[in-house]
Amino acid sequence: MKKILVTGGCGFIGSNFVRLLLSRRRDLAVVNLDKLTYAGNPENLRGVDSDPRYEFIRGDIADPGCVVKALEGCSAVVHFAAESHVDRSIANAGDFLRTNVIGTHVLLDAARAARIERFLHISTDEVYGSLPEGEANEDYPLRPNSPYAASKAAAEQMVRAYHVTYGFPTVVVRGTNNFGPYQFPEKLIPLMLTNALSNEPLPIYGDGKYVREWLYVEDFCEAVLLLLEKGDPGEVFNAGSGERPTNLDVVSAILKVLGKPESLVRHVTDRLGHDRRYAVDSRRIRQLGWTPRRRFNEAIGETIRWYQQNSRWWQPLKAHA
């Protein structure tokens, strides 16, 4: 049975991917390497952790010895592990450079030495920076504006260099804003809906007209699984929904589903260097047969119901944060 190393498998997207992989591919086993920072939560994999095909290793991707051990017997790597919250990167970029850049380099070195057959790197549409109009395809210039986005762009360039220089079989996927179950309640959608559930104010940066491309996490995980199997080495793929509401639109949709008043919205001082608009062209991955299965309005309803039914999961996290 082939083993896949998933880094950051206790995080939001990583845990959803581990669940999907184990449910869809009975012929695969998973080794989950996670440092268990504030956003890495073993509770995200409750129920899955008893599967005999699942193994957990607590460790840092920037620790060569730990990475070498985790790679033993693995044939592929899916690299989710990253510091990802823009506000935290503005306050302290150092952690982002260590994990996102140095950690990716350590992982690449060890994976190449282990003769890994496929290295799938999870990136973000934020590497393109803000687009005043149109869509960014995979050849669009990288113009990251936040320390977080810059660290992800740097990691991508290292991944590309390992393919070009060494012929290492890498694939990069640039995902758009994911949402769904198990997302740490500092990100926009879980923060807004948990505040609304608690009848607390909903803080919106600036005028709230910032545009993001929202994609349900299970749909993104299906894209990752497809690229793990069919992505050509050296290629980059955008994975987006094409649905681009403003932040205010997103908040209004949450309030409408919950039957809460718009008066809960509070406009607060804007984020430094706030990108106005993201939009990607996802035709390349769609040509492989992937397309999102859930529209935003359907998926936001599912997400809200999950948080309503799992307050024991998010309330302690929110109190600690």
C-alpha cells in the first residue's frame, strides 16, 4: 500500500484533505506531519485517527531529521503546512519565513533524497497580488503584497527551481479562499458566523468591498487529489470557483441565513496593504475534469450548519484566540 506524506494535516484544509483521501482511496495510507501550532488541532481528525491507514507524527517541517523520518516509505508529498494568516504576518513576518520558505526548502531536499515520485505544493492566489480587473492565469506575474503572500511566492519559486534544476516531479496548485468545516475562527467566514451566533459585533475592514474568490474546502481538496494523480510535473494550476462576492456580501449572506440583523456589522480600521481584488482563471485544471460541485450560497449554508452543530469544537478555540 502506498503512503502519502501530508504536511499540516491537522490544519483546516489539510485535515479536510486527509479525510477525503482516506475515504476515497482505500489503496492509500497517510502519514500526517504537523507541528500543532495554534491552528493545528488533532480534534480536526477525530474518528479518522483510529484508521489503521493513518499515522500521525508531531514535528516541524523545518527540522531535517524529523522530515527524513516522516518520509520513510512514502511515495508522494502533499505540502499544506504553512503559516497563513495575513494579519499575523504583518505583525511578525519571521515565523512565515521560517515555516513557509525554510520549511519548504527542507522538505524539498529531503523528498528529493528519498526519491519521492510526486511533490504537490499548496500555494495561494494571493501570490498574484491585487487585480484591478480581469483574471490571473498561471503565467500572470507574481506580485505579492503581504509578508504572508511574499513567503508563499518565495516557497513556490524554490519548488519551481527544484523541478528545473533537478528534474524533481513537483506540481503547484494556487487555491483561492477556502471555507468550510474545521476552519480556525480567526479567518473571515468562521469569525463572522461565530460572532453572529454569539450576537457579537462583526468587524469588517474598511468599506468591506474587498473581493475574494470563495471555494468550498471539499471542492478544493478534490482538486488537490486530482492533481496528485494527474498533474503534469513542473505545472502550476489555479483552482478557483469563479464566484467573487465582496466581504460585505459574504457577511450579509451569513446574517441572512442566521436571521441576524445587519446592525451587528462594524466597520473597523483597514488592514495595512490590503489587496482589493483577487480573481483567477482556472481553465487549466478544469481541462483535467475538475469543477466545483457546490455554489457559494449552498456551501455557506452547509458551513453555518456545521458550526451551529459543533460549538464544542470552536468555542474553546475562540476563547483561547
